[in-house]
Amino acid sequence: MHDDRTLVEARLRRVLDERIRPAVYPESVPLRVAVWHAPGEPVPVAEGLAAEPEPIAVGDRWGAPWGTSWFRVTGTVPEAWAGRTVEALLDLGFDENMPGFQCEGLVYRPDGSPVKGLNPRNQWVRIGAPVAGGEEVRLHIEAASNPVILDYHPFRPTWLGDKDTAGTEPQYTLARMDLAVFDETVWQLVMDLEVLGELMAELPVDSPRRWDILRAVERALDTVDLQDVNATAGRARERLTGVLSAPAVPSAHRIGAVGHAHIDSAWLWPLRETVRKVARTVSNMTALLEDEPDFVFAMSQAQQWAWVKEHRPEVWARVKKAVAEGRFVPAGGMWVESDTNMPGSEAMARQFTHGKRFFLDEFGIENEEAWLPDTFGFAAGLPQIIRAAGSKWLLTQKISWSQTNKFPHHTFHWEGIDGTRIFTHFPPADTYNCSMKGSEIAHAVRNFRDKGRARHSLAPTGWGDGGGGTTREMVAKAARLRDLEGSATVRWQTPRAFFEQAEAEYPEPPVWVGELYLELHRATLTSQARTKQGNRRAEHLLREAELWAATAAVRTGFPYPYEELDRIWKTVLLHQFHDILPGSSIAWVHREARATYERLTTELTAVVDAAQRALAGEGTTPLLFNSAPHARHGVPAGAAATPEAPGTSTLTPRDDGGFGLDNGLLRITVDARGLVVSAYDHGAGRETIAPGTAANLLQLHPDFPNMWDAWDVDSFYRNTVTDLTDAESVTAGEDGASVRIVRSFGSSRVTQLLSLPPGERRLVIDTEVDWHETEKFLKLALPLDLHAERYASETQFGHAFRPTHTNTSWEAAKFEACSHRFVHLEEPGWGVAVVNDSTYGHDVTRTVRADGDRGTTTTVRVSLLRAPRFPDPETDQGVHRFRHALVVGASVGDAVREGWRINLPERHTTGARAVAPLVGVDDDAVVVTAVKLADDGSGDVVVRFHEAHGGRARATLTTGFPYTDVTVTDLLERPLPDTEPPAREDERITVHLRPFELVTLRFSRP
């Protein structure tokens, strides 16, 4: 037989595009259209419906950037259409390739009830099936003219990312506003042919199944009368019955599909627009659930559910009904799909407590899965947090984006720093926006790495990022793929059903230990420094506010601000979303974030001040309030008392124009360039700075990644570096005990202050940068005379180790990594820590010196600032302040302590009395991360702590308040089943902890 395969395939493509798809709507009449443009921000629905619109015609331009336009469409169903299905086709000017990334709309009835959302892949509204003929049609569309930020020429700088700079030029052209007859038979034929054509393209050319499909398609095309598709579509479908009914082979891969619409809580749109995106998507999905009995839809991010409840009560009623039916499923159990690298320990825990509690309170549903498909890598402390929140599964997809190494598993156990294991799945379709294309299904089958041991995978199905969700076309394709020869089988499943099934079939999956590092988007650890500083400082202020408010409530009856703290926590958690905290959102988002953090700082400082005044009373006794989990200046953790005198530190001018700093523990030498050429440890009798090098060295790199500007830094940035060694001035600081350095470079200026606090083995580096560079990367380098094959980097509830070498491609790929408050390197018996108050990105490299002692130089470089131009063309322009400290002779315990110290500066005040700690611990390895009152308002005291050094710990907790009972709880403050309470003797409790073990205790008060 002659090979006519390509001829038939080309015929299928053309006939579908030019004859069959157009015949889905064989008749149409235009609607009348009028529009009212809201003058500013979005208005309430009632106001939009009541506004008086002006006529507008198809072909007219509309919609200033970020504007809202209310369209009114009216018309009459022709009498001749009686008995037929009629839909309104409402095309606002869509580009079908950009669902979620351009204009969108929400359709309302005249009474204000929502109908469904409009987007480039969902432009229809059902009028009747069948219609009687003569019906009057009146619909209102709340249309958002969101500008296209990421277009066909991506990553080009644009001022459209902020309404203050976007201008007023109309963004869209009204394209189609019609009533049309919907021919479901033709539409079903389209679905048949698309599924078979896509499946056929994925089968081997020599596969009999491929040729069976080809011949069936050919027969169907022969049956279609191209001049009268509607009359012949039914017969054409009959020609396909045989190939569509052939069952899948028993060994076929099994895909659990779950409706999905990954909606970024902010990204290329502001938070206020996400509120509306969620409403549009949810309206669509509840409508689709009513039409499709097998369909299941899952939505994560409790914040987005809360937005629907608060802002769209009419949509919320439909959501509650669908949830009660078990088909609209809360997923993930987190407040938002947050970044997991940078949020601190307590913040990561609160993501789960606030998220899970919302779903429990609203629906009585407890999620057991963490749902983070798009997060940029996963910190090694996360498994323990997931388990402590009462969950046990994790889904993500983003690791498939790694540039260098392909992850070896799709279903596996992920083991965290404390040994906790979480059953984890990566969808092998490599997308969280599956559309049920044959190529996606076939890729999932080919790509699945656990063949022979498992055969189930999950496919989150629906348009996402900017929302939209699952379409009726996707549901129709899934129905045909339920049991089809040559394909994986597809069935709609809830996340819980999938995980239960996958875990049952794969009881001993492979294990991956340590962080899930994304070999991409590494620059998100540095971009938008003010957003990151706002997050870090808000986290620590929340610790202070809870600690002192709880102490004051127990000791003085101070009114604990439950509602205020809950609101602030939720705001901080929202801003940890994986495009806000990482710095990859538009300028509008970060402008608002800066203002939000300033407001929260004021509010939290007021809580702290009021609680401390209640505790200290009126008086003149000098007091130091110590919020850190370790004693300092003689003041216990969580206490207030008169501080001890710290000792002295001297500053000595040097003949070369530099200075010496000495406090009896360290001797620091600063040369005339303002560089630290020596940091001598008197006690150990050894030098810290590597020979021939200098610390406090600012280095500037060009920074123009191949793509994803705000997200990426590519390894080639290191090929070119400028050492900023020229100093305008190196002088004594105003306090007479520090060194002040001023440098200028490019269009920027740096002022630094180096100080050596009395009685402490740490050199403090305060850096102020007035930053006006473009596409540059600024680093602070500290080369150390220290041999270490690995270093410790703080993460949630502990620290993780990373190699300093690049033996393998996996190690080489980690050329930029995340730390929280410290990195620590050591040789046996002596180490160095670098601590920070607000930075996350860093790198650690090592070289062996060729001359002299042939020793090892290990260099820690802290990432300070970047200047990408997309999506925010003015990223980080302006003044920034950072504080770092070089801690010499440091154990990992010192690193932990100094990391807390630099982030929780003491507060000095006066009062009438000292304040004893509410809870004390006798072992510095046991770090208390939270002291608070229970969230249920009972007045119980909740204390959370963990082992922080990486070893075993036996510690005694002493309580400074009466209590009747103590219970070990999960993060939601619920008793852990089958867990014995700790040993208690009077007000002392003895605890035994494994390395990095996290414990929450709840003390019931009389």
C-alpha cells in the first residue's frame, strides 16, 4: 500500500480549521453593545450595573491599562431558532494564546448574579438549550483591560506594570458580540477528531493502531459534506465509533486528572486584580461542575477562597454548594502557594495553620496534601513542617524546569533535615496547566520515571497562572481518553484519591534526602531587596509582638490582640506568595508591598511597646528587653532586666591610612581601601582572612540572563567581575569606635560602617547603598582561611549542609543558594559564621592557594542587590541598608545565636521592675521560636521549640506561670494522638529531642 499518511494528516488539519470548527456556530446575529468605563479602580457590582453606558461597536478600541469597563449586551433570539441551542459569543479582543495574561471579563445577569467568566479560551455564554425563540437577552460584562506584560517578545522592559506609569492608551479592540446557534453534534465531531488526531501523532509510524485511526479519520472526512457540515457531522461521527471505543491495554499508564487553575496571587497583575481573577475562574468552574457530572475541580490557597467569601458573596454561595457535593475541592492547606526557601520557621508553620484552619472552619475539611506546583524549589526543613501540620503528601511540578539535571523520580519519599519523610509526586506531564492534548498525555507516559514499580500520575488540568481553569473541551477530551487504546487512561480524581491510590501501589518508593533545589530562578533570592527586608523584619516583629503580648496577658491581664495578630499574620503570609517575596512581580505589586510592610511595622511596634509598658510599669530603672531565644548582656531570653556592662573596644589609626579595631577577643585590621585584611582571633591564635586577600570586598558583575530577568542569574555572570576597591574616604566613625568607608561606582554610592562590639567575637558590617545601576549584580565577599568541604546554611527549624566543591553537575548547579540568618563553615574546633539581617542569596566557593602554604581559601559571598528590568524596569533603584556580621571562632551554636541577635536587636527602656521570662530553657541548642496564646482564645500558652544544632538534646523548660496541664500538639495546637506528655516536676519540664526535632507544647491555664 502506498504511504499516504502525511496527506491524510494534512487534510485533517485543514478541514478542521476551515470547515468543521467554523460550523460549530452555523448561524449568528449581532448583539447591541454599550459600555461604561469606570473612572478609577474597580467599582462594586451594583454600581457597574446601574451606570449609564454609551454605544460601542465591534472594531472599536477600548480599555486603558488596568481599567475596568462595564459592557451591556442586548439582543433578541430569532424566532426561527426555536428548539435549538443558542449561545452568546463575547470576544473582548482576545488572543487565544494568552489565557490569563490579558483582558478578562465576568458576565452578570441584570439582577447581579454571576454567570461565568470570559477569557481567550472561554468566550461563550449559554442562553438556552433549547430556546423557544423570541427571548430577550441582556447581559452585563465587568471587563478588565489588564495589559499584556509577557508578550510574544518576552522580558522586554515595559512601563505597563504599574497603573501610575502605564498611560491611558486603549489596549484592546472589541472583536465579536453575537448570538449564535451552537451545533453540539459538530462540536462533538471536533472533539473526536482532535483527540484521534493528537493521539495518532504520538503513536509510532509503524504502529497498527496509528493506521487504524488514520483510516477511520479518512472515512469520517470522506463522509463530511464540506458544503453542509452540519447535516453530515452525525454520520461522520459514526465512522469514528470503532476507533474511539477500542479499550486501552491493561498495562496502560493511569492518569488522575483534577480540574485546576493555578492562579498566581500576584504576578503580572496586582493583588486587587487577583481577587477578580479568582471570582471569574470560580464562576466558570462551578458552572462547569453543573454541566459535567464526572468533573472534579481543586483550588488551593485559602487566601483566594477568603477573597471570594469577602468580595463575591454571590459566587461564594455557589462554591459552598459545590464543596458540599465533594466536587469543588480545597487543596493544599496553605494560606497561599508560598515560596518555601525564604519564609522563616514560624512563617512556614503559619502558612499551614492559617490555611488548614480556614478550610476546617468553613467546610470541616482537612487537607493532607501540600499543593505547590509552581514554587521555586523546596527547603530541606519543609517535610517536618508538613507532617507537623497534620499533612503527609506533597505535589509540585516546578523541579522539571531545572536546567542542568533531570530529577530521577516522579513519585518518591522526600526526607527532610530531621528525618521526616513525605510521600511526594511530580506530575510527569511537566505542566500544572494540562489541557488534555495528546502530546501532553503521551509525554506523561514516556517521561514517567517510575515505570515498572508504579503506574499512576496526576494531571492538574486547566488554564492557569492568570486563571481560567478547565474548559468544556478539556472535559470532553478526558471523557474520550477514559479508556482508549494507545493512550494512558484518564479519570477525574480528587488530590486525596490520587495520593491514596499512588501510595498504596508504591509502598516503598525511592528516597530523596535534603532540599529540592530548582536549578533555575536563583536570582529570586535577591531581586526586590525591600520586599525581602519587609518580610524578614515583619517575621521578627511578629515574634516580639506575640512574645510580649502573651507575657503581659499572663502577668498583667493585658488584652491579647488575637484579631490584630491574625490579620497581620495573614498579610505577611500573603506577601510570601511565590511571585511576591521572590521579587518576580510587576512594579505595582512591590510598590504596594513596601507600603504594606511599613504599615505593619507601625502596628506591630505599637503592640510591642504597649505590652512592654504593661510589663515594666512606670519607673526609671534601665531595662533591656531581650526578645531573642538566647541570653545576652546577662538578660535571659524573653525577659527584661538591667543589662551588664559589655566591656570596651578600641579604634587605632594606622600609618597606611587604615584603622585597627580591638576588643581583646578580636583584632581587626582595615587598610586604606576600607578592606578588612586581617581578623585575628586572640583566643585561638589564628587568622580568619585568607592570605593575600581582603574581606568586606564589594564585587560588581554584569547581570543579563538569557531569559526570566528578575528570576534568573546564569552562571556566566561570574566570568566578569569588578572589585570595588577605590574608596573616597576611610575615616573614624562619629562614635569614635568604628570605621566609616565611602565608595562611588557607576551611578551609585556606598557608605559602610565597620564596628567591633565590646565583649563579642563579631565584626559588624553596616552597608548603605544608593543604587542606580542597570543589569548589575552586587556581592559582598569574605574570603576565609578555612578548609571545609561543606557548609551549613540556616533553613526552617534547623540548617542544611551544602558542598563547597563542584564534584558533580548537581553540586555545580547550586552556584547560588538560600540561607536564612546564617551560613557557617568550620574546621574541627574552629569555625566562622556570616550572619545577616535581611539577605538570602549567597554563594560559597573554594580554591587552593598555589604559593606559600598551599592552604584553602573558602570565600563566602553575600548577594546584596540586582537591577533587572523585567517585569519591573526600576527594580531596587534607591537607597538600601543591610547589616552583616563576621563571627570569628564560631561553632554552629554561635551561628544560631548570632543570627537571632542581628535580627532581634534589644529594646532599651525604663521601668519599675524586671520582667522574668514566661518560659526558660537551660540548653542553647533548644531554640524557642514562638511563645503565644492559643489561637482559640482559651488563654492557654503555646510554646514551640526545636533542636537547632543538629544533635541530640536533653533540656529543661521552666515555666514562669501556673498551669494545670501540658500537651504535645501539632501546629494547629491540637493534641497529637499516641504522644505522651513530657516529664513534669513542679514548674520544670524535661524534653528529649532528636536532631532538628520540632515540638509544640500547649499549657492549659487555670
